[in-house]
Amino acid sequence: MTVMTFGRFIAEARKKLNMTQKELAGNVLREDGQPISPQYLNDIERDRRSPSSDHIVQQFAKVLDLDADYLHYLNGRFPEQERQQQLTEEQFRERILAFRK
């Protein structure tokens, strides 16, 4: 069984849409409104790099019509909105246990 990674998932979704790396990179915008580079995308798809921000993850979700929460999961981070909740250790533990059920 092949482990699904953020990069592999993005690559598969891109290919299903018949997009080139250059096309996808040109549509995924950084916070400053500039597109990511094709090399950066290539590094992500080959699991050499991870998205540098929640914004980039959201951009991939938007452009590829994917679930952003699942992308955050594959990226190994909770979305910023959840991280800003300032949960106590006990609150976090309760939510993780509820999630696991």
C-alpha cells in the first residue's frame, strides 16, 4: 500500500484535471498575489518540500477543488483557525479523543 502524502495527492489531482505543473503553479497564489514557481510545485509534488503556509494549502484546495481540511491533514498541520483557538491541553485532548471515535 502506498502512503498518501500531500505532494502525491496534489500531483494526482493535478493530473486528473489534465493540468501541467506550470499551469497549476501559475494559479496557486502566494500571500503577495504572485504565483508559486513551477520548481516549488515540483518540490512539493515530490515531497521534498511542504507548503509554506495555510494560505498556500487553501490555494491548492481552491484551484484543484479539493477539501482544504484533508489537505491540512496530509500536510501534518491543523489549520490556522483551529490553532488560534488557544485550546488548553485538556480541551485539545478531548477533541482528539472525540475525533478518534
